[in-house]
Amino acid sequence: MNLSNFDGVIYDMDGVLTDSEPLWKIAMEDVFKSVGCSLTKEDFQRTVGLRIDEVTAYWYQVSPWPDASPKDVENAIVQRMIELLTERATPLPGVVESLEFFASKGLKIGLATSSYQVLIDCILDTLQIRHFFQTVHSAEYELFGKPHPAVYLTAAKNLDLDPKRCLVIEDSLNGIISGKAARMTVFCVPEKTHHPEPKLILADAQFDDLIALVNSFQ
């Protein structure tokens, strides 16, 4: 793939910029257990890539709990995530190098994630990488989260780019479907704690990490 095919690159956040997926599982397990819902980290594999309101709504249907609303549980998970991210978030291999590389080549850089704005702010500030992004967009502001393409289409619009000239960097199947539905090229760096997912082959290319992804353009 030639870099001249692209005018911009749009990153997913969780599992791409930082290894937050295990923290999501800790936060959800802690909070669901506190309301009497004994879900495990393996259960949460089923909702990777969804917005947290969609996650709590899903599990409330599957295994309802008695004394808290889905919104209460959602808020508690977000607060727990802020604590965990502030304590533990570090950039995944190649994050800073890839951002520097794409910026040096004159590409516009965006972020499009299912996570809420408060979590985006927490991660960007903790990792100290906010200055690389010309737009940062959360599916919180869309009617539908991933795998719907809206969050990527809005990010491209904010960057004033043709979606077909955008490269998406994703780690999950829902994210890949979202980027492809937006008519973008999607590169996948699979999140390491996921079970192997054969359907990730839907991506245009797969890489072990962002360093390998950048090297593919050298």
C-alpha cells in the first residue's frame, strides 16, 4: 500500500493507542459484581468495540440485576475506568512513532472511538499525545456506535477529507466493519488479549504492532 493513497489516518483508541481492553474488563467485572451480576472477563469478549451504554444495555437484557439502572452501572464503569487509565495507561508499541511518521508526511490525523469524551480526554492527557490529532470524535455523539460507520464518517468530515482517502487503524472486528462501511481502508493491529478472531481478515492488512504498520510504508 502506497502512502500517496491517503490524505489522512484515523485511529481507534482502545487497544490501538493503549492496552485499555484488559482495564475495561477489570472495570466491568468489578462494577457488575458490585450489583450482583457475576459476569466474567470472558463474557465481555462478546461486547468488545461497543459503546459502554450499549454494553450495559446488552448485559441488562441477558442477565438483569435488581437494584441499579443500566445508566448507574454505565456511570460506575466509566468512573472506574478513569481511575484505572490514570494509574496504568501507557502507549502501545509504535504509537508515538506512528503519529510522528504520519504527521511528518503531511497527513491529517484523527481519532474515532466508541469511548466517551471523558475517557478520550483521560487517555490523551495521560499519554501526552493530544497535540497530534486534528480531530477527536466519540461515538457518544452519534445515534449509533460501531459497527455503524457514523463515527468514522464524522471524523473524516471534521478533517475535510474524502472517506475513500482515509486510512483507519483498528484492533477489533466491530471497528473493522465500521471503517469498511465508511468506505475507508482499514489496517488492523489485533488486540492481544482477544481470542484469535478469523474474521479480522476483513481488514485490508494486519500487523503485529504499529511499528510494523509504519514499516510497511517505508
